[in-house]
Amino acid sequence: MFDFVPKEFPLEPGVYLMKSAQGKVLYVGKAVNLRSRLSSYFRGVPDHPKTRALVARVKAVDVLVTATEKEALLLEASLIKKHRPRYNIVLRDDKSYILFKLDKSHEYPKFSFTRRVVRDGSTYFGPFTSAQAARKTWRELNRLFPLRKCRDASFANRVRPCLYHHLGQCLAPCVANVTRDEYAQVVKRVEAFLSGRSSEVLKRVEREMLEASDKLQFERAAQLRDLLSAMRQTVEGQAAVLPNHADLDALSTFAAGGGMGLTILFVRQGRFLDRANFFWPDFSEEELPEALPSFLAQHYRPESYVPKRLLLPERLLSAMGERGAALAAEALSERRGGRVEIAAPRSAEETRLLEIAAANAARAVAESQLTGREESVPRLIGRKLQVGRELNRIETVDVSHLGGKGMRVGMVVFEDGRFEKAAYRQYAMPELEGTGDDYAALAAWVDRRISSGEPWPDLVLIDGGKGQLACVERALERAGLPHLWELASIAKSGRSRNASEDHIFRPGRKNPLALRPGSRELLFLQRLRDEAHRFVIGRQRQARKKTALKSEVLGIPGVGPKTAKLLWDSFGSVEGMRAASLNDLASLPGLGSKKAKTVFDFLHSKPAD
């Protein structure tokens, strides 16, 4: 156990990181007084079993001093996300949710969806936890409100309407197909619709439809009639839960059987929009005072949409205490750029919302306990590979090249029960171009992976046999970190094309592990290998195609990188450039008639593929 000496730690607020003998971060916490908080762990025997297990494993403690307790809370959330400590409340689903964005910084605002909030005056609506549901709603809104979707660069250089215009989903302001006033009128409708004033928009469209009919503009009246019908269907699909068109999130928890479920309901303009469920095993009510502010700081990140009001039941507010609730509200206010209130329900409708959230949290606990009866695959893999612990983060690497050209190493990450696609990486190896040396590529990957730093994997799975495994072992030894990661490799048996005969190798073993063909653990490792292979092959093909296309355009006399980029942004492909007329090319800003003629003649002198 760690030999705690109080005088070695400061009395200021800050964050502490408890580490194991291997240097792995076990727990991240915050404190208004670091010395006092740490003393509570190491003075006597902790009451809670989980705390006793933590303290028994601690071999070192690092501290980071902050100016205020609020700064400590925000830093704690950042460090938890980075290290994912075993003894912390960690969001397993901490991705940013989809939001609809109306960018009003441009004279022709763009309607799109995003995962980041930028405080630039844009209007946002969301969040949506399901990307599929969000895209479906987005398509419906685009059908209702045909605003532009292209990037600003494409908008500035476009010479003819895009496919969206022909589908009736864009007014084509890029080619002056609509006046600014007409476009602004559609923008106002979108804003009003997303701001909860849907009835106001419906009445206005109905009035315009009747006016068009009175003026015998029957085609225009029919368009407005269809728009009115579609808008009514969209509005009816959303359940109104609050009469005051409020924006708020309602949060409640349910603890049972050694685990805790937490649910957040997203209410926008008084309508129930979506929900998010979370579950943590081995959790007790005693951890709530510290866990809740930490959860809020992790969930509402700088790029997230933060509502004006967060609704919590009285029992959770009491658990946090006035100080904890005020601290969390201050941190969220900073991230929102405006005041955030954390409060109890004020009406029967708000109380009902919390009851729904609690019921969903209870369901999350029940489902997690039901699925948790069977040993998890990462825990099973750790046991079968004789690692001795559950593998929370597995990184799988694969080398790819085409006859020695385009040497790349792809890395995919499986963490906390899912593929973390945001953590996928491809490593180009231009220094090995033409060699076709897989071993050299893996050795170079080890050096570059170490230089990128934490979070470290619990296991690195290599697509290959004993040779590739030994190569990575030697590279770690040369780096002076022989035991930084657990290693394994997966290879075909060589005797059959049957995938069930894949072999798993481990360091220090001459023969492969005895994993039963078709077993859960072997199928899981094959899935990791296949995902790495898919990723690196896909990225290599993209790189080859991009290089080939760029070289084709750069081969045109007088065309440099700047002109090539202009052509790509405007036409998207060589086929698109060939289809363009000489006038289309000459109208591009900065190209000029002479260079446009050169490009046109060159493209039409070569036969199309």
C-alpha cells in the first residue's frame, strides 16, 4: 500500500491521480483541500469495500493544483475521459450527440447536422442519441425547408445547381435561383419551427396558401398545401410534455443489486425529444455526492448543447448538497456561456418527467443485470490469454501494402464493449516505401504508438504469426518498455481456409493457445482482426485513389496545387471536369479563359476511363 506522508501534499484545491505499481491510473478525484481529502483514504481502514480495494492497489499518487474547486471539477472530467480509471464513474457512451444546426453567419444560412456546439449565433436543435433517427428527422426537415447543404467553398465556386435542387431539397442560392428575401423567409420558418413556434408557422403557411389560391396561383398554393400537410405530420410525431415550451434535461437514477442506472430525458420547446441511459456496476448510493458532479462535467462537454435548466429529484439534490449543486451549476454555466440552473421540479408535469426518467434508469439496471449473468467477452479473453484481468481496451494492428507500395499500419480500438472509431488511426510509412517489410512497419508502429502516449491498451492484438509477435516484442524491449502492453497475435493455420482454425499466439509460448474453434473468445478475436483489416485496406484504397486522381489533374499543363484544389472543389471528379463546358471552366474565379482552354483541351484529348 502507498506510504502516505501528509506534508508532501498541498492544502490547495486540485485533482489527484491514484496509480498502480505499473503506473496505470486507478482513480481520479477532486478536492477543495488535497491533503485533507487524501488523508481520508489512508487514515485507518476505509468503510466501503470498493474504497478498500482501491487503496490496497495504490502505489503512487500524483496531484495537480488548481485555482478553484470549479477548475478541479472540469479538470477531473477531462482526466477521467483520458485515462478511463477502473474505480471512477466513466461514461462508456461519451460521444457527442447529433444536433441540427442553422448557421446564420452566412448571407444564405446552411442547414446541417453536427456533433459540436460553436457559440457563433447559430441555432441548434437536439440532441439526438440515435444517428439513424436524427438522419430521418433531418431528411424530413430538408423536405419541409429546402435550404442549402453544401460547404461555403463549394457554394462560392458552383456554376450549376446540385442534385439536391433537382430533388426539390435546395433552392439553389448558389446560382441566384432564389432572391435573398425569399430565402430569408424560409430561414425564418426553420427558426420558428425549431424554436417551438410550430403553430405560428403552420398558421402563416396556411394564410400564404389561401392568398395564393385567391390570386389564382394554383401551383404555388398546391406546394404550400403539401408543405402544410408534411409539417403537421412532423409536429404530431413529437409528444408535448410541458406547456411552457421549456428547454430542459430531466435526470434520475435507480440503484439496485450493486449497480446504478442513470437516465437523462431531453425536452426541447416543451416536447420530449430523446433520452440517454447509462449503467455502472458495483456502485452504491454512498458514491452519489462525488459521482453526480463528475458525471455532469463529463456528459456536458464544451462542444455539447447545455440547456438552461437541469431537473433533478430532491433526493439527488440532497445527496449532492448545496455546495455540490452550486459547483456543478457554475461549471455548466461556463460551458453554456450563460446561466444554468440545477433544481427540483416545480410542477406536476416536471415531477412526471422525473418519474419517467427513474423508470428508465430502473430498466437499464434490470437489462444490464440480465445480460451480465454471462461472463463478458473481454473478461473471458483476459482469462483465456492468461492475462489475469478484464481487457477494457484492446488495440488491433494490421500492415497493408500493394507490392511494397503504400506501406501503412492500421490500428482499431475496442474499448468498454464497443469499437471506438474516433480512436482509429492509420500510420503511413513513407520511409519503407518499396520494401514490403511487414516487420519493419510493425517496429516503426511501436515507436510511434509509444510517442503518442496514453491511454495505453490492456492488449495489443497483431494480425500475423509468431514472427510478427516477436518483432513487436523486440521493439518494446528496445524502447525500454518490455511490459508496457500485453501482446497476442492471430494467424491462419496454413492447413485450411477454414477461419475456425485461426491460431492465437502469446509471448513465451512455442505453441498456439488451445482455443476451441467457434468459441466466443476466438470469434471475438477474429472480429477484431477483420475490423483492423477492413479499416487499413479501406484507408489504403482511399489514399491510392486520391493520389492517382491528384496526379491526373496535376499533370495538366499550367495546373498547380491551388488550381487543382479549385477544380476538385467545383466539380468533384475528373469526369465532372470533362462534363463541364469551356464557359463553366472559364467562370471559375482565378482560372481565366486561357488556362480554362488549356484544361478543356487536355481533358478532351484523353479518352474517358
